[in-house]
Amino acid sequence: MKTSMTSTRILAWTALAMAVPFLAACGGKYYEVTATDSGKSYYTRDIEHRKGHVEFTDKASGDEVSLDSSEVREITPQQYKNAVHK
């Protein structure tokens, strides 16, 4: 009985350890970044704020983008999916 319980615990911890990276990838925030000068919108999940501008990779085009003047707003995962997978 003791061996069975130990095997069950090992299996449970192994499953948990394998699930954590997957679950972490599913979480996070989604952003629409709009260039205030042109009105063009970009979509990303990771933004770096640097001395007066933002830098990110636009997931719709794959382009690296740096904007001096922008509006950043958090959007839903569904809005992000619709915008990126047009």
C-alpha cells in the first residue's frame, strides 16, 4: 500500500510539473497598441516601455515596432485572436 501511494504522488507531481509551463503560456495579457499619429493598430502580448516610447513585436505582421506616441489598451483574448488571425 505504501508503494502505491508513493507512486501515485510521484505521478501527480510529474503531471503538475509538466502542466505548469503549458498553463503559463496560456495566461497573460493581450494588447492593442494604436499609433496616435497614424491611427494604425498593432497587436501584441509583450510591451517594453523605454524612455518615452514603446517597443514590441506586432503579432499580426511579425514586425518589430517602436512608437514614440501611442495608446495601449488591454483587450480580450478573443479580440486579440480575431485581429491577429484575419
